[in-house]
Amino acid sequence: MKKILFGGKESGPELGSDSDTIVAFYEHGRAKKVLGLLFFIAILVVISGYAMGMGSYSISLTEVYGVIWEHLTHMSDGITSLDMRVVWDARLPRLLTALVAGIGLAAAGACMQSMLKNPLADPYTTGISSGASFGATIAIVLGITIGGSGGIVVNAFVFSLIPTAVILLLSTLKKSSPTTMILAGISVMYVFNALTSWLMLTADETQMAAAYEWTIGTLNKGSWTTLPAMFAVTAAGSLAILFSTKYLNAMNAGDDFAKTLGVNVNKIRITLLGVVSVVAAGIVSFTGVIGFVGLVAPHMARILIGSDNKLLIPGSMICGAIMMVGCDIISKLFTTSALPIGIITSLIGGPIFLILIMRQRKEAW
Amino acid sequence: MGIEIEHLHFGYSEKEILNDISLTIDEGKLTCILGPNGVGKSTLMYCINKLQKLNSGRISYDGVDLATVKMKDMAKLFSFVPHAEEDVFSMSVMDTVLMGRHPHSGFSMTKEDLKIAADNIRLLGVEDLSMRSFDELSAGQHQRVMIARGLTQEPKVLMLDEPTANLDVKYQMLVMKMLRDITRLKGITVLIICHDLNVTSMFADDIILLYGGKVFAHGTSEEVLTESNVETVYGVKCKVSEIQGRPHIALLDGDYLETHISASSKDSIEDALESEELKGQSLVTGDE
């Protein structure tokens, strides 16, 4: 029997069982998966507190949440103003940036994999990262910006949507299969990568360092100013994806079959591609390109709770958030100056993913 | 009333696949569509469930033109069991069967939805597999789960694209018997694309034999499965006898090569037939 860590049952109803028994087994399995998700939310809360307490000025887990509680309720309980400044002003925005990025990229990745029926699909498969990198590099190297004061962020956002626009245009001109969409995204990605490399060759050292830092992703730019926009895009997009899980399940069984269930496959796929692109673009334009989370977090969730999108999407969001916060902790633990998160997510995420694949008795996909 | 097809034409650009098809598929019967490869059996089924748009003609169900029915409403009338499942990420058997509730349910499944799915899992005898992952099942189990999913849709018409393909003889018989029992038990119309003439003869109430883009014969197995019909449509000689009150087709080796295979291919196939391995075997079905 396939190993799913939560809710995977070594036994099921016996042959000849009545319908109520089958339903009871099913509901019991679902309840175990939901409990598994709650357990991971608890882990997320603990590691988030730990991450905020870490640093040259160390604060305990209880003090961290005490500061946040005090700030929210204005019930002073011996919290020093220094604790308040460190937690609320410096570390909480960074943590929330990690959480929002992890949730958004993982939700987008899970949606892409189900929608395009490809385990290698992630938000960047459609060329979003390369578009964003090119937009940011134009701003950094040439100083050309679309959004005036928004500078790099607006450039990155606008350019990251271009590959998706190309795919959508292709889909309207010619009936596109999921594979065609991925291949179109990859071809646009190569064009943008080539243009970015060309620009980098003309850049001076400072510009090149800035552009390079942007392409590997960092949480350092997260602040109370950038969070509202990032949060709004991610929340709206994630909700849209969550409400589409019923359609994603049907599409997973094949386009023709989904159509016979009454699903407008092309419309749903194009709409979700737009949603996923905006979510990923909204995140990478503030953090830079954070790789691997959108690809790996959904697979981790799949191993934990199975492939039903109704649980997989929330599970992926939690796994994405844990991955981001965990990588942030590791970057602070093992390096004197926190390394860009994009390096850690790939460095740590890759081997963990390999271990999970090897531990599977049978593949989860 | 059932499904009524009037002057159906379908084709891609210059190539016409279905040419002026007119027939009625009776309600509450198990109807099989037969015909050689590429004759348009699947296309006919896809035209009925609106996966293909007709070039011209009309298909109606209980007098209602299906062209005017939205896919969402179609899904409450017709369910489709594809030839093979394409899912990349496999779900549990229960979740797979529950997908059949899609046209009837909201965002989440109700107790009633779960009960209907469980009832159909029991009906198809896969209750012991209900918590297993779909991709762990054998071909025969797959087929039963997909039929359970089709029935969970609570359709008036259940359509199956080659449900017995890739199954051994025992499972072919099992699946067809189940489908016949379901037709009787639930009173729904079951429409099946099939290749095995004897399995079809044994279980079908009604047979549609397609040839050259047209309905070559339509009726009971005795009316359709005659020696001359089989020879004309499939290009093979056969001997039809009667077993358990139904026609039984025994295919004969030899002359069919003349009509359907080019001279060069014929030589190579004849050489192969001469070889020790193939000598004396039928190329067409498992009839021995």
C-alpha cells in the first residue's frame, strides 16, 4: 500500500462491508489528514517564534509571542521597548515575508502541477522568474523603470507577467495542451535569460552584484511597507486556488473526462494560469527569485496527505511556509550574515526532497 | 425514447469520419458499438456526449436536442468511462469514485454524496480497495472503479469506451456481466464500445455495427453478427454457430489477407504465419 504519512491506512473496509462502514473509514482517514495539517501548523507557529527570537539580541519564544500579543491588545505585561522594536519592527516583517512567500509560491506550485498534470511544473515553469529577473535587471543596469518610484519592484512585476501573456495569447490563437503551455513558457524563459545575461555583461560591478543578489532571492527587503501588497496578492490568489480544488481534481483525471463532468477545462486552466502568475509575480517582485519552494513543497504535502487537491493545496501552503521559515533559521544558524534565502531553499530543499523520494515505498505521483 | 441520432455528419477538414448516421439507442438497454479500428466508434460516442462538435445533424435525448443542453446539465444525464485513466497524481479509490458527484455537489461533499459513492463501490465489489490508491490497482480493478465513478454520477446513460480492453477473458466477462446487471438493476442505458464479437454477442441487447462511416447493421446479436456481415466489415471469414441461444463466432484463418492487406505486407505476414510461433493461430481474437 502506498505510504502516505497522514491518513494512509494499512487496512480498509473488508469485502462485503456495508456503505456506512466504507464512509466511516473514509471520514476517519480524512480526519487523520486534517489532524496532520493542524500538527504542521503547530510546528509552524513554534519555528516562527524561534526564528523571530534568533539574532544578536536573543529573545525567548514566549517573549516573542508576548510582544506580539501586547502590540495587538495593548495590554502591557512588562514588555520592554527594545523587545518591541526588535520583534515588531525588525523581525516580524521578515518572518511574515517568508510566510507569505512560502504560502503563495507553494499554492501556486501545487495548482500548476495539478492543472498542467506535470510533477515538474512550478510557478517558474511559465517563465515568471526569468521575466521578473529581466525586468529587475533593466531597472538596475539601465535605470529604466516603468513605475517611477516603484523601480525594480514594478519592473519585475510587469515583466514577469509577459511570459504568461504570451502563453495565454498562444492558447487563444491555437488550442493548447498543458504540454504546449509548459513548452511555450520554457521557450520564453530562455529568451529572457539570454537578454538578462546580455545586460549583465554590460553592467559594472556594483550593478552586477545588485542584479545577481536579486536573482537569488532574499527576505532582507521585507518590511511593513512591502507586506500589504504582497499579502493582498497572495491572499486573493490563494483563495481563488483553494476554491478551484474541485475543478483541479476533475482535470487531474484527464481533460475529456473533466469536460464530461461539466468542467470548462480551457477556461479554468487559463484563468488559473493567470492567477498563479499574478501570485508568483507579486511575490518575486518583492523578494527576488526564490527557487524550489513552488516545486518541492507540493510534493512534500503529497507525500504527507495524498493528492486530493482539497487537502493538498492547504497542505502545500503549510509546507511552503515551514520550508521558508526553516530555511531562514538555517541561514541564520550557520552563517554570520544571513545568506539570501534562495540559496538555502535550494541547498536544503534539494537533499530533503531526495530523501523523501527515496523513503517512499511507492511513488506518490 | 432514448438517444435519437438524425443525419449525423462528422469529420476533420476533408476527411469525413461519420457519414449520415441515423439511429435510435433504446432506453434501458445495453447497446454495443462494433466496427473495425478507425471506423469512428469513439467519435460517435464523443459526438453523443458533446466532446466533439457535429458538422451537421441532430442528437436528442428524450426529445431534447442535446445541442441546447449545457455541459453542466449534460453531466447529470450522461456519464463517461474513458478507455484509460490519465491521472498523473493518483488519489484514493473513494476520492476517485467521489469525483462522480462533481455535477451534483457543491464545494464539499455531503454525507449523501459519500453514501452514494460507497453504495456504488459496494455494487462493483471493490469495497476492500476503497482506501487504496487508484494507481495500485490491476487493470480489472481500475475498470470496476471507473464504472463505480460513472454510476456515482447517477446518469441516465452510462457510456464506456472499450471497458474490456487490456482485460483477460475472466475480467472481460466479469465487467460485461456487471454492466448488464447494472442496466437491469438501475434501468439506465449503457452504451459500450467493444471489439470482442463473442463477448458482445453474449451480453448486448442491441448492437450497432459501423463500417465506412455508416451504420452497416443495427439490431440484436442474431441480426447483426452474421457470417456475411463479419466478412464484409472485418474482412475475415468466420463460422457462426449458436451457444446459449446467442451467436458464437469462430474466426477462420486464411483468405482475409487477400482483401485487406497489400501484397508486400501479405508476403511478410504469411512468412510470419509460417513460422513455428504463429502457425495455426488466429490473428484477430482469442477464439481458438
